Amino acid sequence: MSTLSELLAEHTEMRGDAVEHLQRVVAEWQLLADMSFADFLLWIPLAGTGEFLCVAQARPTTAPTAHPEDIVAARIPAADSPQLRRAVVEGRICREENPRWHLEVPVRRETIPVRYGRSVIAVLSRDTNLAMPRVPSPLEIAYLGSASDLCQMVADGTFPPTAEAVGAVSSPRAGDGLIRLDAHGLVAYASPNALSAYHRMGHASDLVGVVLADTMRELVHDPFDAAEVAVRIEGALDGKHSLRMEVRARGAVMLVRAMPLRPRGDAAGALVLVRDVTDLRRRDMALLSKDATIREIHHRVKNNLQTVAALLRLQARRTAIPEARIALAESVRRVNSIALVHEALSVSVAERVDLDELVDKVLPAIGDGATAESRAKVRREGSFGTLPAALATPLVLVLTELVHNALAHAFDPGRAGEVVVSANRSVGELEVVVGDDGRGLPEGMDLERSTGLGLQIVRTLVDSELGSALEVRPRPGGGTEAVIRLSLRGR
């Protein structure tokens, strides 16, 4: 399905600021659909064709849809829906006198011009399914009245405002809790969910008839938050828009968003949406505590591994057997490689590792620890991206062993050379190549029969931990390269 921007770019020459306004309308219109108990369709006139194109669609969560099928990208002649044309020409909300039948469902259409600046750039159609009769309850009356005011503000060009481009998607919805204020700031209606949210914050009585801004000043303990939320509610009564705000009282947490209602420029009060997020914030705090614990564990493991490496290094200095000293030095290198992974995890908010940054730390250490006769340099090409810790640890160990083997065996003493670790990542696969420009593979080299500890470690990790295979082959132009292809699907 094409997006709103793609459809507008393909079928119109609309300016960028007008497109942004339509995107703000679409970001807000789920609220309109829920309070109207109706589907909303966004139509644009196609120049020179006499047709209208549907570029976006929203269904209500509070009522049966009038359009179970997808309408986006559909075209209709203006003669089949004259109210669309009337809304553009007359610049006012138009309503069909008689419902029409759509897929055996009676639907009443109301068209709302979307004004931006002095021009009508699109039309909203509010299509109501009349098959389900509705009882005019106080909640429904409050919903429909608030929706009518906001739709008139869309026709006036005052809703949604530019300032609301950020944060609309994460604001409370009508079903979370709705409060309608009159022009004096008194609560004219509060939905049951809104009452429950305020009761949890410590307001025991009904809200109808109280000055909501004063009530918020009394409930919210933090004086700065209390003053801020009261100012936002009073600002909405004066026609000012604001983003949602989070307030706390008596251990409860509530999201609050105040919206002015000014159809045709007349002060009609304000709409306050609230949502009780107490339990959600408690879960967030529990997750933060868990993440902090996991990071602390990684930090302590890193410290312990560094202590082990220091002890091995001390033992290597005290031994007089060259073979034992070399074996201990290799153990120090391997332990340090694992410690670097845990160091990266100790500062990460997720169990993922930026492998580029980690490899750039490991490779210089391997080069510095290579034999004194080797003058080869080590560098990285391409990007590994981020990987889960379960893959990062064995992969770093594999790279450490392969690079160390190349430095130790690929070059004659005193000869300059280069070892390149290259990464080529696609959507589902990561290919890693460790190549050198050294003397090449010795004759009769059999990877499976090799008794070297480094290659045995590599084969074990590649097979059991990475679920891949190791291929060692001559490098084009001379030298050797080791190739690992790691599948990322499902990881």
C-alpha cells in the first residue's frame, strides 16, 4: 500500500508545507474517528479529471466501521459524491440529507474541508455506519460535541496546529479518559475512565462543576508540575495548544493533554484527555532496575576477567619455559577479548554490541601483541553493525584467533604486510573475511586435520556457537583469506 506522502507526490503538485499539514491531520484523526463513532477518509481533488482520490483512511475503535474494505487509492467522480466538491468550493462542512447504502450498510457521509492558510487543500469525509442504532448517553453526547468542534476547527484551519506535529501519536486517546470543560474552565463532563484516573490520584468526589486547573494544583505534589499542568489547562481555555504532560500524585501517574475548542473562533471551552499510566510506569521502573542489574553483572564479569588476565600475565613473567610463556600470553589475549565484550555490554541498554567499535579496540591489541619479527599492520573494512551478545562473544574470539594466526604464520621475519578484516552485511547475512598478503597456504594444508589450538578453537566456535562454517582459501593476488558466512535470520 502506498503511503500518504507517496500518493500525494504521485498525483499532486502540493507544496511541502501543505503535505506536512495533512500529515498532522492524519496524526490526530484517530481521536476524531473515535469521538465521532465514524470512519474518516482523506480525499484530494485531482486537477483536470473531476475526480477525488482517497489518500488515507482511519476506522473508529468505538463503533462498527462503515468501510471494512480498504479505500486508500480509490477514485470516485465528483458527481458520485457531490458533497466532496461542495466542501472544496464552499469551504464549509456539508452533510448528506439521506444515507447511502454501501455493501448493504446504510452510511451517512459528512464532508469537512481541510483548510491550510487561505486554501482548501483536501476534504475529510466522516462516514457513519447507521446499521447500529446508538443511545444518546452523556458520554456519546460529549464525544460527538467535542468531535464537531474539532472538525469545525479543521475547516477553519486552526486544527491541528503546527506545534502539535510532535507527540500526537503518544497522547492519550478518547477512551483513556475524556473531560470537557466549558468556557469558564468548569468541568461539564468527565468520562468514567477519567474519573477513575482522578480517584487514583486522590480526588474522591465527582469532577463535574469543579475548576479543573485548581483541582490539579491541589492534587499534584510537585509545585512546578502542578503550576505547569494548570497553566496548560488555562492556556487551552485561551486557545493555546500544548503537548501531553506527565504528572504524579499519591503514587499514581497520569498523562494529561489539554486542547482548545474554538469552532469558528468562538471560545467553547477545552478538551482534556487523560490516561492512567501508573502500572505502565511501574513496569518501566522494574525493567530499568533489571537492565541496571544486568549491566552491573557484565561490569563485574569484565573486572573478574581482567583480574584473571593480570594473574596469567604475572605467571608468564615468572616462568622460564618459552613455550609456557607463549601459551600464557595467548590465554591472556583470549581472556581480554571476552572482557572487551562484557565491557561493551556493561554500558549498553540492550543485550546488543556495536561490533565495529569493539573490533576496532581488539585489532590494535592483537597487532601490538604479535611477534616482534612481524611488521604487518591490521585494519578493518566495512561494517559489522550491532549483534546480539550471544553472537558477538564467539565472533570476536574467532576474529582474534584468525588475525593472530595470520600475523604469526603468514609473513617472513622482518617482512611488512597487511591483515584486513572485512565485513559485508546484508539483511539476512554477515560475511566476514580475514585476509593477508603473506606467503599463502602451505602445501598439503588440511583445515580439518590441523592440530593448532587456535584453529581448533575457531572451528569449535564457528560450528557450535555461530552455526556456520569456516573456509580457508588462497587470496586473489597472493596470500590467504579465511571466510565465515553468518546467517542473521531469526536472530
